[in-house]
Amino acid sequence: MNQLTEYPVLIRPLPAVDGGGFIALVPDLPGCMSDGESPAEAFANAQNAITVWIEAASELGRPIPSPTLSTRLDSLFRKAIY
């Protein structure tokens, strides 16, 4: 699997007051996010945002965080819903 698809993407709906649609957040990459009219579009746009984020960090000589392990994410998700 390439590194791009290993980064978890959290997708949630946006309220109508905020324009509706969906927001996609990449928790491992600070400030990396995107949106879309559907969850699939938000996810596809997030993949592009991940690429741009990594390219910018590389150009600036900044470290690129490793993707969070899915087991850690599962634990965080469980804590968030309780």
C-alpha cells in the first residue's frame, strides 16, 4: 500500500449553515483537510490534499508524520463515542 492511502481520513457532514456537504480531516497531518458534496468526493479531495501537504512539507524541510496505526485510531474512535 502506498503511503498516501495509509493516512486515515475522518469524514463528517457539515451543517447547512456552513454550506452543507462533507468535511474530510487528516488527523496525522496538521491543517490537512478538504471537503466535498458527498463523502466520496470529500475523500477523493482529501487524497489530493494529502499529496499537496506532503509535497509542501518536503519542500520546506519539515518532517512528515507517519500514518497512525488503525488499531490506535479504533481506540481513539471508541473513546470519542463514549
